[in-house]
Amino acid sequence: MSRKWLVAGGGISGLAAAQALQASGHDYVLLERCPAVGGLTRTTQVEDFCFDYTGHFLHLRRFPSPSQIPFAHLNDGDWETVERKSYFFAGGRLINAPIQYHLGELPDELRKECEASYNARPAADGKIEGFREFIVSGFGQAVADRFLIPQNEKTMATPLGRLSIGAVKRFFPQPDEQRIRAGFANEAVETAEYNSTFWYPKRGGIDVLTRGLAQGLKSVATNEEIIGIDLERRVVSTSAGRSIQWEKMLPSIPLKALCKLTRDPQLVAAAEQLSHSSTISFNFGVRGKLPSELKDAHWVYVPDRDIPFYRFGCYSNISPAMSSSGYSAVYVEVGVPGGEIDGTDIASKLQTEVIAALEKLGWVKSEDIVCTVAHIIRCAYVHHTPERDQLVRDILSRLNAAGIHPIGRYGLWD
């Protein structure tokens, strides 16, 4: 079998690519290894609850509203804009996020320690090379050690000393001295972060986006996994026993996994040097309302290293339709080094630790949990190590020569 275009992976990048190819009249096929398309942008419905694979919210930079997204077949009336309510659990209380701009909300002694440390922070002489150095020089040692370093190390599941400045990008708030000083004084300085507001479906979870992008596609094969890639012949072998030849391939498969499928020594060796974290998202259907301190919280960052999860979130605070009346739909996220995910005891050990931590915090009682769903995200956060940029350039050059052009967050290892 031969196709001019082969789209590998049915997440939102792959679906959008397939839509664009179909609209242009190209001969294509999309292969998705799972029973349904959507990748990580999916929603599981269990009885009275909807659980996204993890906290997924729609941030638009190029388009004014969901209906303007090309090929997505969305109706603005099915969505609502949400003003972010996010917090940081610090000093035994919830502090508005980003914490570095709300340090005046900390208990007094802790605030004084952080302010003194900020005043004594090391000068950023020359070029800042690493993520850890960026945090310490920008926010001071106390804020770094108590909050920002543990939070990000729990999330990324790696020491921050391994990560380059490329790990910062637009998602991490910059060290704005005016805002930091105002935060110490409990004075607001209005500056919007990229996710200050976001779009979310009124009902059905983030899967509404996936269903829209999948609408009308005519050449999609689910439950068919690519198990081998022959670069010279430009042929993939699939779990369905098919061999499919391509002229151009657009894979959103994580780059590290894609390289291994080629069995090309050069690509496999380069891929071994790439690293990432995995995330295990525990979703709980909870009887009753959450404690008053969480009544409006969309998500809460949790830097305490004694607590297994790095973030707690509440779907039903974002959209009441995510649970039936009298119940709450919540989730927590646990970071694990990518190489350790298969050896992690999720069901009997980690889930027990997560529930015990929720009880200790007073956020959820175990007897109120009526439903549990665990989602495993094998490739969650790409590690921007100093060697990452050159490795990715070399890998993409080799793949491009064979007509393979990776797309999406994980295909481009970004």
C-alpha cells in the first residue's frame, strides 16, 4: 500500500495535519495506535464524572475564539472563557499564583526570610545558562529553595541543574522586579500571564476539541500502531500486518520513540541522550463539596517534597458539568522520571500515598471517594538539557532527508 502523505499519531497535531491535507485534496492516511483519536487531549466519562487526561485548557494566541480555529468545527456557544484561579500551597496556606508575585501573602516570618533573600540575591553577571541559576538569580535563594525549585523538580522529575535556559520559555513567569516588590507589599500590579484566562467547554470536557478536529476525516485507522520504520524504502510496518509506503510522513509520535522505531544506529544513539518525565494523573470522583479554601480553585501547585503530587486540580470548579450535583471531580498529578514509569507501583503504592496526602491536607476524605481513574502520560515534560538543541537538530536533519517531518510538542521534542 502506498500513500503520498502518512500522518502518524491522532492527537490534536495529527488531526489538524490530516484536516489540512484532506482540505487540499492530498492522498493521506492517519494511523493511531489507540482505539480512539485524541492523544492526550481526551476525556473519560465514568458514571457522573468527566475526567480529562490531565488539566487541559485552551489558550488562544492566533485566533479570537474557538470557532475561528481552522478545521476544528467548533461553536463558540459550546465554550466559555474562564478567569484563572490558581494557587500555590505554601506556609500551610493557599497563596495566589504565581507565588513569586504574591509573596506578601506568606506568613510574616517566611515573608521576611524571602524578602531578605531576594535583596541579597546574586547578581546575574553575564549570560545565565541554566534553569536553576535563572530561578536563584531572579527570585532569591529562599524563594528558590522553598518553592520554585522543588515545585519544578517535582513536575519535571529531574534536578533543575540538568536543565538549560531553554526550559524557561514563555510558560515560566519572568523575574519582574516591580511585580516582585509589589507582591511583598501586597500591592497588585496587573500583568496578564499567558493563561490568565482560557477557554473551556461548557460540558463534555476537553474532548470537545478533539471531536471537532476529527469531524469529517475520511482516512483514519485506529488500533493500528507503527512497529517499524524503514528509512531507505520509506515504508512503515504496522501492528495490523500492513506495510505502508510514504512520500512524506508527519509524525507526532514522541521523537525519542520515533527514532527507536527506525532502528537506525545514528538516530537510536541520539535518542538515548534525550530525556523526559512521565506524569501519572489520578482522577477522583468525590462525594460532596470540597473544603471552603478550595471552593474556587482551578488548580493548586504543591512544592512540598513530602507530598507525592506536584499539582491538585478541580474540574468541577472549572465546569460544573464535569460532575453531577452534590459531587466534585478532582485530579492530582505525580511526576516520575521517564525511564522509571514501567517500574512504578501505581495502583497499590502510589495511589495509596496520594490519597493519604489528600487526607492529611484536609482536601479530600478517602471515604468520600466514589470513583478513581488513573491516566498514564508516558511522555509529559521534555527535558531541555544543554545537549538537547544539537541532538534535535541532528535527528531532524536525518529524518527530513527521509521525508519525515515531525510535528507537535512531542514530535519536535519541545
